[in-house]
Amino acid sequence: MFGFFKDKFNNLKNTAQALVGNVVEAVGSEEEFSDFVLDDMEDTLISADLGVNYASELVDNLRGQSKIKPAQVKEYLRSEFLKTLKNAGENKLNYNDGLNIYFITGVNGAGKTTLIGKLAYKFKCEGKKVLIACGDTFRAAAEEQLDIWSKRAGADIVRRDKADPASVVFEAIEKAQKDGYDVLLVDTAGRLQNKFNLMEELKKIKSVIDKKAPEALRECILVLDANTGQNGLQQAKVFTEAVNLTSVALTKLDGSAKGAIVLAVARDMKLPVKLVGVGEKMEDLREFNSEEFIEALFE
């Protein structure tokens, strides 16, 4: 049952130590949850990038109660973390018959291009006809990289250098509808230096999809680099302003000690993680599984 994350456990050991091991080491041997012990636990959780609000909530639940002892803190965290992930929503990627559009957002450097390539490969391996729309038209490297990934994945691509991103997406939707594609992956820019322009651009692209193929839009996915920690929470808030995000894809989890961002986003934004990348190979992309992730953290 716990194949993927268990096999990749060495890549989660830093997050597991920061989020679970350090807490157990700090408070597990204490007799009772005194204010001093609870403050220590809260500081440890915050330093693991769980977020101030969530860390405070977890610790406040233990104040003034007698059922849970410090020796049981590991099981307490396991239960609470799993509940948080479950409450955020289903982990399975939405997919229906007909055209399926996936709107991919995230800051430059988060791993959008690589994730799109891997996702295209995943769908191709499932026998789907896949098209990629290059909506980041002003960063030449983005288009070139996406072109390379599309060829590696065996997917088709619509790109027009320096063109209006929304017009490229419009063209891609028309092609996908006309030629019977199963999947359209829409890449977007992630230049946060000018937040207003970026948000307007994303809204325009989303508007094109809403008008041209509203029934086909399956997911608005935010790509987060696991190493960003709490910055990831701020990114989720910024991109939610522009598009109605439905889920998160977590990249670069291998070696990161900041994987707690999965829980912080689930708790604060009610966004489930649906995809996770661990490794550089085309095959190193899986649909996220809450039980597997928790099992690996608490191994």
C-alpha cells in the first residue's frame, strides 16, 4: 500500500526529522504537557515550516487536557496531520471523458516546466492524446524547455514566441477540440516581480478557458517547490487571487526538510496536494496519497 513514499523514504527523512523527530525528541520524555513543554513544542513545529497558525492550533489542543501525554505526541501528530490532509479534499487528479484541461501556475523556478513534461509523459503512458500550450511566451527559455519536454514525452505543443499568452491558449483549445485531444496542459508565466501584470495575465488566460471550454477545465494546479517552506503559503494566496486554485503539485521534495508546506497549505488554504515529484526521471511523478505520505513521515 505504501510503495511510492516508502521506497522514497530516504528523500523524506529530512522533513520527517524536522516535523516529527525533533518534536518527539523535545517533548516525548516529559511527564506532562506543562506550558514550558508546550511552548517548546510550538517553537519546534514553527521551525519545521508548519506555520504559526497551524502550530499554535495543534499545541492549544493539548492545553488543559489530560488524555494525551507527551509520550503519545507522535500518535497525536500522526492523527492530526492525516485529518488535515483529508479535510483539504481528494488527492486523485480529476479526469473525465472528453477534453481535460489542466491550468498550471507557479513562480518561475518552482519546476512548472519539468512537472508539465512529466505529467504529459504520465498521460501518454496511459494512452492519452496530449497537447501542451506554452502560455509563458516572453521567457524564451521556458518555450525551448517546454518544447524539449514535449518531444521527450511524445506530446504535441502549441507555441508562438512573444505572442499574447491568452491567444496561444485560445489556439491550443481550438486545436484540442478539433483534433480530439484527451489532455491539454496549459503552462503560464510566474514572474512575481510585477504581481499586478502577472495576475491580470493569468485572469485573461483563465477567462479564455472559461469562455471557450468551461466544461473541460479539470484542475487549476499550483506548482510549489518543497524547499520554499512558508513562502509557499504566500504563493498559494497570491495565485488564488488570480485563479480559483483546486490543488497543489509539490516538486523537489527529495532532500528537502520543508515538506511540511504540504500540511500548511492543506490547513490554511484547503488545497489538496495531488501530484508530487521526487527525482529527476520522467517516471518520478505520482499522484499524491495522504496515507502514504503520513506513513513515510512516521516510519
